[in-house]
Amino acid sequence: MERYGRADGVLVDSIGHLWAAFSPSSGETTLLNDESAAILEVLEAGESDTAGVCAALAEDSGIDAQEFVEAVAGGWPRLLEAGLVNRQTDTTAAW
């Protein structure tokens, strides 16, 4: 199971209808939509997997967690590429 953590030092700020996120690892600022910014907000509390992020978003919004699965799963590649999150692979899988 893959878990994700927010990269150290990431800064996120609202800019109108978008979000600006600065990654110290790349030295670049990336514009994000609401969904990606929400993922980073959830990860601020600690690392999680897709299901955990969806559950946190559901609890916060009152919307069913399944409604978030596609957006969250689809958001990981861009967040990883921008250096805003790190992938943590679970090495405790049973044999």
C-alpha cells in the first residue's frame, strides 16, 4: 500500500480561485486546484493513503468518501512531480 506525506517546508496560499504551492526541494511554485490543495491540507496532519485522504475530506465536507477517490488518486502524480508530496511504500506487507 502506498502512503504519501507532505514534503517538508511546503507552503500553500490562496490566490483567487487557485492555490499557489511552493516546494523547497524544487525551488518552484506550482498553481493548484482546490482538490490538490485539499490533499496537501489533509497531509499536513501526517502521511496517509488515498483512502485516508478521502475519508478526511468526507468528514470535513459531509460528502461521501467515494466521491473523492478519482480526484485524489489522479492528483498524486502531479503533486509528486512538483515535489509537494513524498511517496512512502509500505514494506510491512505479509508474505
